[in-house]
Amino acid sequence: MGVSQKKTVFFLLLILTFAFRESYGNIFLPPSRVFVGKEKFEQLIKLAKEKDWASLPLGERIVQVGLSLVGTPYRHYTLEIDDRIESPSVNFYAMDCWTFYEISLAFARMLHYDEKLWTPQTLLKLIEIERYRNGECTGSYLSRIHFLEELFVDNQKRGLLVDKTRSLHGVPIHREVKEMTAGWHQYRYLRNNPSLLPAMARIEKRVSQLNVYHIPKNRVRAIEPKISNGDIIAITTHDPHSYTSHVGIAYRDPKGILRFLHASSTHHEVYLDKRLSDYLSSIPSDAGIIVVEPKEIPVELLYHYPSQQ
């Protein structure tokens, strides 16, 4: 192959690479691996149009999407989809607590855009913006944010949410985070890449030093009127090595009762549970809650790649 032919091939590959990025964001695995349940996605799009969800405020959109997912089977570790390569992903057929809330949030955010952007590619890009440190997946497991308390700090710095916990009379808590390194064998990526453990330990040390506030569960009933539809509720734990153990969505039902909408390992599905304060009281290991209010993501961020700056 001559020099001119090599240059032509190089530029064609470069164009294809950027076209792929423009359409999909930083996707490092085949579409069939990273987007599971396209039929369910299309059903939700149809429902969103019929019910005009796009006209609702973000919090209301989040609960409508979340309620439409009630009954979806629960599955542990739905983000562990490869032995080595990390990539934004969505699974509409099975969810854990984290993927339930983030799919509900990303889908609701997507409805804020023109209908031509209601696509799997947009949803995956919104997942990437929210899930990965500084909004960018690099293909490395360590670029994903593995702790809710770190995600809230990261996302708040980028204007993607407001942590309401302190304003709701939250109090500081401290944990020596060791969840990932202590339970490394539960995580597919860490089992197959134990060389990541020292870096993960450094991340845990940094997360341990964050200024984290929570509302003790015996104070939650008093502040329930100040929690809004669609707020994200992270549940803190008494475990000395973890800040949070669960997450879901606040939903105020037609009777005005603030209930907990979540992917439940107890009920084995996405489930609309009892009043939030009653739910917390029923679980001895729960310590309290962190409350954050998500914000819209400007459409410009869909085409923004930090590594290019």
C-alpha cells in the first residue's frame, strides 16, 4: 500500500471514529451488549408520546418513567457486563437499584429534547454524562463512579443536581469506605483484573474523606413534606465501611403520601414501596437518607467530550 493510500485509509478510519463518537458517545462494546431491551425502550417512547410526559417538569417525568418500570425483574450487578472493558450500558429487562434510578432519570432527561433525539444513543450518552467521573467513560473500570456519595459530589460540581440534604437539617457522617476492595470477588471486573485493586483502594480513601451529610431516619418523617417528586433518595447504612447501601426515587402518591420507588432485592422487582419513613424504620441496618434533586442536562453536553479539551 502506497503512502497516499495509507493516508486515505487513516482519514477514513478517523472519520468513522468521530462519527461513532458523535452518535454514541464513548461506547466501547457492541450495541447488543450495551443496550438491552430496545423493544421496552420503544414501548416507553410510545407511552411518553401518548401521555405527553415531555410537558411535565423533570421530577414528574422521573416518577412517570419509574412507575412505568414497576414489575421489571431485579438483578444484582447489572453494570458488570464484561471482563475488562468498561462502557456505558442500559438494560430494560433487569435492573438493580442503581440502574433503575439512573435509567428513569436519563430517560426523563431525554424527553426534554426534540423528539429526533429520543434514541438509544442519546440515552447512553446521558448515562455516560451522569455515571462517569467528569462525564466521560474512558473504557477503564476506574472511570466509572462506584459510590453514590462521590457521584453526587461530582454531578453537583457540574450542575447536574443539587444535594438538598444539609438544607433539610442533615448531619455529617463519616465512614472508612472499603466496600469494593473488601468485596472485590463480587465484581466481575475486579475478579478478572486484580491489578486494579490498589487504585480502587486510593479511590475509596478519597471517598472516605468527602464531606457527607445524611438525615437520620428518626428525622425523616418530619421533613417528608420538603421532599419533591422525583428526588433521588440514597439510603445510608450503619456499616462502618460504606456510606450508602441502597437508592431509589421519591414518589408522592395521589393521597399525598411520600413513598419509596425502587428496584427491590426483597421483592425481586421494581416496586412501589410503603411510606419512606416507614420503609426506613422497618430495616435496622438503614441509618438515614441523602436527598438530591436532579437537574436537566443541556443538549450541548451530548456533543461535549472532555478528553478533546
